[in-house]
Amino acid sequence: MVGWLLLAESSSPGGFDFILMADLKPLFSLDGDLVAAEALLRDVFGIVVDEVIRKGTSASEKVCEWKEPEELKRLLDLELRSQGEAPEQILARCRAVIRYSVKTCHPHFFNQLFSGLDPHSLAGRVITESLNTSQYTYEIAPVFVLMEEEVLKKLRALVGWSSGDGVFCPGGSISNMYAMNLARYQRYPDCKQRGLRGLPPLALFTSKECHYSIKKGAAFLGLGTDSVWIVKTDERGKMMPEDLERQISLAEAEGAVPFLVSATSGTTVLGAFDPLEAIADVCQRHGLWLHVDAAWGGSVLLSQTHRHLLDGIQRADSVAWNPHKLLAAGLQCSALLLHDTSNLLRRCHGSQASYLFQQDKFYDVALDTGDKVVQCGRRVDCLKLWLMWKAQGGQGLERRVDRAFALAWYLVEELKKREGFELVIEPEFVNVCFWFVPPSLRGKQENPDYSERLAKLDREPSHWASLNVLRLMRDSLLSCCRALAGNSGH
Amino acid sequence: MVGWLLLAESSSPGGFDFILMADLKPLFSLDGDLVAAEALLRDVFGIVVDEVIRKGTSASEKVCEWKEPEELKRLLDLELRSQGEAPEQILARCRAVIRYSVKTCHPHFFNQLFSGLDPHSLAGRVITESLNTSQYTYEIAPVFVLMEEEVLKKLRALVGWSSGDGVFCPGGSISNMYAMNLARYQRYPDCKQRGLRGLPPLALFTSKECHYSIKKGAAFLGLGTDSVWIVKTDERGKMMPEDLERQISLAEAEGAVPFLVSATSGTTVLGAFDPLEAIADVCQRHGLWLHVDAAWGGSVLLSQTHRHLLDGIQRADSVAWNPHKLLAAGLQCSALLLHDTSNLLRRCHGSQASYLFQQDKFYDVALDTGDKVVQCGRRVDCLKLWLMWKAQGGQGLERRVDRAFALAWYLVEELKKREGFELVIEPEFVNVCFWFVPPSLRGKQENPDYSERLAKLDREPSHWASLNVLRLMRDSLLSCCRALAGNSGH
């Protein structure tokens, strides 16, 4: 069938293109609409600059004009109707969407592990959206196929690998799933065809501070959450290698086959870095795939000063790293990096769909990366990072990371000076976790119910009244310093 | 731990926000950088309008300035270095990226199942990128949480459901995997925890013209590609219900447990619509989950004239529908729709990560949709479709779909008039599949080696020379008419 489709073009160079298309041309004249399209887009670009870039980053404006769901529904008039609306109305809608949305680029936005506004990254994203292509073949995305490989190569080099493979995924959770699937496939290639049924129970290991996507992934991949063995962490939130050894023994004693350890570089809450060298030793001893979920902490590799936190990462088999977090590249920019040079990605995920990945193209079909992934169409996620990197340089990004650390320390010093603030732990990353102790509880640390009363405060309705916008700081200052760094360039 | 983080804010309304932040403020002054950021973005917006919107949609410009990979690498200078670059150089890079990229909005772009340029959708995408948020909680995306639900409700209504559930996924392949996982979970809820090992072999059914993501999904989900039973198609490429019955019997005879049928509404190559009513009857008889992969054909539901092609879709359990294809909403806009009202999505995929999906929020936490999915951060994919719909109205979108059909028929008529063009089948959708028969083969249809020689032409190097840009029409006129419709509005 595909052969048929191909023939029409290949045997008629210039054939129907110039004959048939000439007839069709009058049907798709854009002249009239183009003017309107341009006008609309220029207006919207202006609104974005005014309302998001300028006001959204101004500390004197609100992070969010908070509305209760029912009121917001009424204000937005979300219903989709039969009749279209006039241009002015559409522009008003654009303004309303921005007005009632959270400004994640606002300097007081501390809610998430992403924030800030990098103008070069945003420029890259706007170009990406306007070009609207998919990352799967060289013919459809020549620039981006080459660019993705270059960006991945750079990220791999920072991990410490001179060769390897990789792909951008729609988020770190999916990157982690890829790692699990690759490790499983490497151990049991038959699994792709025959599934898990013929296999012994598999076991993977991660710490109790790991990201929840590990368990979600185990369920999605048919392994089941029971296949996830939870390794203890120390008081800093780091995986304890001796307990990893113990869990591996326990799993084996129960008849399970260990195949993967997922270490975390930068846990979500505490910002802890698992001891990768010691974990790599364990993996080496047992022949296990070492995956490092560095979605949050991977960007520390850019800093000569702080990259020691990830010492040993070069011994991993795979690394998940989200530059949309600490580097502010914009959602989503999630790389899965592999040390593998045996084409494991393609062997594990390939299906050789003949209508898309023809083998008789006039360029090296190894450039058609689409069969490396479980997606079909795949967004272009490399340009925003590439353009930002070109503008900042590795040095600029390094300064940004170092500055985030410096701001975290500054914040810690400020907290220590203030009555009523109590650090949970001394941070080693940019997660600053602390209590605010209300006057009624101060000096009562020794009381047996102190912790309970402190924790309970959060749930008392009397504390909710004035929290609307402040609640947006839900994770307290988790991402504060990074936001600052991301916002102010170098 | 999470309790601790929450406390800091909730017990100090206005507390550290006004005290501590005041001290930090001088550190993140944006004043200087903001001017540069605005200037850059205004310049880039101008480049996008000139180079993509205006030139990219002009039939007198090239679809793509084609370069061989090695030359393109040299032209782009992709390497990421330590030193950053000056603003003029960055703008030059933006121009180069656009210059050498394929203009999927070009009227002569026929390579893929997406194309065209809808300015309202693009406006929505630019706003989405500038707001840079994730779809998972109401507090972080109040507008988009409500908007996604409204858009999904509208799409469900077009399917024929007055209630249900759904979510936007990163592409139709992942939507299909969700359907497979949900069907599996519904049948065997224990699978989430215990995995596939304790289960009998499962069987799912789809036609030989189905999208390759079904097999990819079966492998990824641990079922294995062997669990996919291929049902025969008729001469139009439609699944044969009687063969579906037969395959179910065969699977059962081998000890497998059928659990899912994935029908296709709009196959990738021929554009065939499986007979959903008859397939639904089979599913009902055997108690199977009916998934409809309407990634390509779902948008036909907007057309009163043509929606009969999907008759029976209201009997499905799940539907995958990609408005980024026929409706030109922009990559990616992929909805998974569910008839379920029992919170299956959340039960199947939820992990109740306590630091993100706290249960003690001051709004209805059912609005926090993040735990319905296997991703953590999830892009906002609803605004582009919503804004386009508001501008065009359902009627405008319906006209667009009807026009694509009309253009397909027009093209077919033109092909029939021209010597050397031979239809593969009479299309029922907008996929127009045909041969171009070179003079040397004309009138030789009766020769035994006719088909072989016709197919072989594609692989002869002599046909490659002048194909550079024309090769971009790889799938011949597959998406031609849709592109035209998408480009010219209503």
C-alpha cells in the first residue's frame, strides 16, 4: 500500500505538483485571511508582552488574581458554541485567560519546581509553535533532528559520556518509564513480544523519597507497584546503600529478580542527592541497571562548584534530566539520556511502521528518530534549550545554577535570624524546608505534642481565610531561589 | 514532611511573604533585563510573522529549503559552547532555524496528517507558552483546569455522551495506551499493584490497518505484542466484524482472555472507518472494552453530513481524538475521552502524592486532575483548541471539515481526468491514494508483473535526483485537502 502512495510522487518529479496543484491553487488562496491572521497574531503578541512579560514579572502585580472555581467559570464563559466570535471578543478572551492565570514567571511564585521566565527559551518556544512540526523524521524536521542530537550530546557530555543515545520525553515521569522499560528489555528482550507472563517476578529499587512516577510507571508497565522495593533513606533523605543491599537480598529471597535501581539526584521535597558511587557499586555487584532520576538535580552538572553532588552519575545506564526545572527552559523539556550505544532505544521501542519510516530514503534513515519512542508524533523540545544555551553559554547557565545555591544559603541565613522560623534540615540543594512556628508554640519544642500541634495548624479553617494567593506558595520556598535566579538572568 | 512545608505558609498569612520577601526583593530586580527580554521577544515575534506566517504560507515560497544533513549541520553551527552570543547573533539563529525548517503551514505541504495554520490556535499556543504552567492542580492552573474540562465535555458531547471523563495526552499513541491500561485495570484492578504475572494471558483485537501504537503500547504495558490479535480488513480497509468474532474464538481457544477491541475511525493510509455498530455488538456480546482510535477521523464528528462514518462511536468505552490533525489545532492536542463516570482514570493512575495532591485544600480537590494521569507535569493542550473554537464556532469548524471532504472529491475528479493517474480506492475520507503510472507502464495493467514494476519505480535512483523538496510530499496527497481547508479558514 505504501509503495503505491510513494509512487505518485517519486515517478512524477514536478508532475502533479505543477499540473494538478495549479488547478487547486485558486481554492486555497490565503490573501484575505492572511491579513487577518497577521493582525490577530500581532495583537496577541502585544498582549503577551504587556500582560505576561511585563506585568507578569512585576513584583508589584499579583501572582494570580484568585477566583473560586464557580466564579471563574462565570467570568471566563468557557462554553463552546456554534457561532464564532469577532476578533475584538477573541482578544478580550486572551486577556481574560492571562488575567486569571497564575504568573509562573512572577518573582513571588514559589509553588513548583519550575518557574521564572527565560526570554530566549520563550522565543524558542514561540518559533517551535509556529513551525508546528513533529520530531520523528529528518524530512519533516531536518533542523530539529540534528539539533536534538546536538543538545542530547551536550547533556550526555555533562553526565560524563562521550557517546550514547537519548530522546526528549513528555515529562520526567515518562523518562523514568522509558528507563524501566529499557532495563526490562535489555534483561528480557522477549518481553517485547511475549509480555511479562513468562518471566519471573521482577524487582526494582528506589528510595522512599523518590518521585511518585516510579510507582506509577511500575503499574503502567504491567510490573505492578509491588515490584517496587522501597529503600530506606538517612536523615538527609538520601538512599542508604546498605539498605539497598538488604532489599535486594530480601527480594531475591522472595524469588524476585532484581533488574533496576532508580536513584534520585534532587528529591522533590528535601532536594536530596542519593550517593551514586556507592549505589553504582551495588548495581555493579548485582548486575543491575542504574537509572538516575535527575529531573530536578541534573542541571547542577553545569556547575563546577556543585556538580560533586552527582559524583558517580557517569556510571549510570540512564539519566532523566528536566531542563525545564532548574534551568527554566519551559514546560516541557525532559531528556532521557542513555549510555547505551547498541541502539537499545530503537530495538526496544521500534515497530518499523512502513509508511513513516521507509528504509529507502535518500538520506541516512538513522536520522529518523521516531521509532526510538513509544509516541508517534513528538513535540520539538530541543529548540528552547538550544537557543537559551546559545544566548547564555554554558558559563551563563552555570552562573544561574550557582546563583540559585547562593540565594538558598542567603535565605537560610535570613530564616535563622528570624524568630519563629525553624529549618527542617540544612539544605544541600535549593530546596529550603522550614517551619513557621506561631507564637503560641514557640519555646515549646520539648512538649510531647509539639510536632502534632505544629502540623495540625495547617488544617485549621481559621488559617484559610487570607490564604488565597499565598496558598500558591504551597511548597513554601521550595523553588524560591531558583525562581529568582531564573528571572534575573546572569 | 509535607505537613512541615505546608505549615510555613498556612500559619503565617502574610508572614514571610511581606517580611522575608521584602529583603529578597533587591536580589531579583528585573528592571534591566526586562527591557532586553521585551526587545528580544518583540523581534522574534516579528520574525515569526514575516518568515513563518507570511512567507511560510505563500505558495510562491519553498516548502523547505532542503539541505543534506552534513551541510545543514555546518550551516546551523549547532554546537553549544561556554560563551553566550550577542542578541543580533541570536536573531540570526532564529531566522536560520526557520529558514531551513519545513513549513508545515505551506499550501504545498502534504507530508503528514497535520498541517495548515490556524492563527487562533497559534495565538492560544503562544499564550500557553508564555504562561508556562502545568495542568495538574487548580491552584497552579485555575483557568486551564476548568477549560480542559469544558473542552473535553464538548468533545464527549460530539461522541454522544452526556457524562464521562477524559484527559489530554501527549499524542494519540499515549491515548491508546491509556485506553489499554484502563481496560486492563477495569477487568483486573489488582494488576495495578500485583502486575500481570498472576493474570491469564490477555488478548486485544485490532485491524491490520490500525495505527502502530497499538503494538507499541502492548509492548510498553508489558502485555507483549503477541497479545495483539490482528483482525482482517475488507477491500476498503475496514475491520471485518465476522473475523473479529473468529479471532476472539481463536484467542479463547488458546487460553487467552479477550479484554479489549481497538477499532479505528480513519486509518492512517486509506482513511478507513471501521464499522463501529457491528464491532460494538461483538464487544457487548463478549463483554469487551471498546476503544475507538479516532485520532485522525474523530473530527468528522463535527460534520452533520459526514459524521455517520462514526455511527456507533457512542457505544465505545473510550475514544482517542487528535484535534491537532484534521482541525489544525497544533501539535499536540490529543484527547482521550471516556464514557466512565466511576473515576476509573483516577483509580487506575492515581498515586496520591501527598506533596502535590493535598486533600485539605480550600477548593474541591476533584479539580486537581494531575492524579488521573501517568505524567506528573502535563502541558496545557486545551487553550489552543478552545480559542480556535471560540473564534470559528462549531459551525466554522464543521465547514472546515466539510470543505476538506469537498476538496478530496475535487481532487479525485481531477485525477480521473488525467492520464496516468490511477486511484487505489475511491476515498470515503480525505485520504486520496493513487498511483502515478509512467508512460512505459500505461495500458499494461493486465501484465502479471504490472504491480511489481509500478511499486519498484519508487526505489530506482534515477527517480531520486529531483525529489528533494518533492519528497516532502511522501504520503502523496494524503493530507492535501485537509491542508487546504486548514489554511484557508472557512
